[in-house]
Amino acid sequence: MRFLAGALAALTLGVSGASAAKPALRFSVFSHTGIGLVDIVWTGSQFLLVQNTDTVLTTMDTSGRVGAVFARLPRLVEETRCVASSGNHGFARGLIFCHTPDNKIYRLSADGGSIDVLATLPESEPSDGALVFDSGGLFGYGLVAATGRSGKGKPPGGAVYVVDAAGRVRRVGRYTGPGGADQVAIAPRRFGAASRHALLSVDAGGSGKLVAMDARGRTRTVVKLDDGPNPIVPLVRVGPATGAARRGVYVTDTRSTNVYFLPASQLAGYTGVLVGSELRAHFWIVVPVKHGFRAVRMATNLGGAYNLEGARYVMR
């Protein structure tokens, strides 16, 4: 299988010196936005860029051109992340939902003109805004939100909640630190013992882990990583279809204000979950193996200092 061959090759490169070999994953700058990015959303027709702390959502077209302000949420220090509804399970098509650091879940109309609070999570500590739609059904197809703050010295761990279309909140369970969840994603159906579980990229600063939580709140560490993870992308189609957008992974970097792009063709034949680290831009593909999971470090053309925050996989 191509995945196994590619995985073994990438693992060998990671040990023996990837810098001298041709990168397995080659990113390019899709857009230099000039915005301190924390997240990116694909609506099916355009992108929305989420600005860190100022919490302004700005449009970007499929050529990478930054457009008008879409909406403004309250200015709050730290990270807000947003997702677009595809119109299933009671969530109207076109709506945007955002998890702000004060643990409110905002609902935005398709044109950004109407904003209200759908729900408030019962947490007093600030969070890093982790939010995703449950595409696998294990959590009732609701919004899955994780609380907690990433980084060294932050309160450890947090909780996972499910919010339905009516704004009802249910706590699933808690996870432990060190660090907190930057992102949450839903595992693919073919992901071993963690199939359809909520996957949390728990960032402890210079290290971290990928944690899976099932519908009963039980957790397991999937893999431990040598740099704090942040962007996480299941290699399956979720959310709106591509429309006119190029197929691939779009990654936001607060430091450079760039949106980086990885063509879907470079991921063809791979399965599992793509995970990126925040500060050193390491990338792994995490796959189930016998009796557990493996994180395969992928060689890339990225080097230097980064602050990678959000990612979206746009595909058919």
C-alpha cells in the first residue's frame, strides 16, 4: 500500500536527516494576509479569516485576495475558532459558529449581519476556542467544543461539551494536562480504537499529545509529540464542498500572517489524521496500527519560527 511505503520512508527521513532529502510535503504561500490569523473557515463559496484577540472575521476569495470585514465579535485576549454549518441535523446551512475565549458559542448568519449567542459553556477559565461539528455521529452530530488553554504554565486539561442546534449544552467528559486543547477534530471512521472519537491537540508548550475522547468521556493518549500540536486535519471530506477553491490543506500562521497551502494531490493515498505543531511547523500523519497508533513525521519544506494556529482541508 502506498501509505505504508510513504510512512516508512517519511519515518526514515525523520531519523536520518530529512533536510537532505526531497520533502514529502511542499507548502506554498497561498496568501500574505497582513492579519494576525488564528483560524480559517471555508463556507463553500469563500474563506473567512479569524483574527487573533481582536476577533474580526474577514473574507478571502479563492484566489487568496483578502476582502471586506464579514463580522466582529467582542475583543477578547486569546483564541477564537469558528466552523461553518453544512446544513445538517438541525443546523441551518450557511451559518457560522464561533467559540470565543470566554466560552460562548456565537451563531452568525450567512452574511455576517446577524450575531447572537447560541450557548455558554459552564467554565470559568478562558479557553482556546476548540470547536468542530460532529461528522461521525458519536456525539449526536452536534457542535463539539473543548475548553482549556495551551502552553506551559496554563491550568492543565479541560472539558469537552456537545451543543445541539437549540443551544442545549451537555458535558461529555474531562481530559488531563499538562497543557490544554488548541483544537478538536472528529476522527475518521477507520481510525482503529478511536474511530469517530473527539481528537484533542493538547499543547503543553515544547511538547504535547493527541488525546481521543469517546462519547462516554473516556480518554486515551493516541500519540505523544515532541512539539506542541495545534492544527489537526482528518484526511477525509467534512464540511462544505469545494466550490471553486483549490483542493488541499490551508494553514494559518499568526507570526507571518500567511495562509500556507498544501495541495490535496500530495496527500493522495494517505489515510489517518494530519497534525501540525505550532512553533516548529512539524507535521505528522497519525495512523492506527496493531495495538495502538503511530505518528509518522513527514519531511516538509518549512523551516524557521512559526505560530501555526488553524487549518482546513478543502476537498470533494
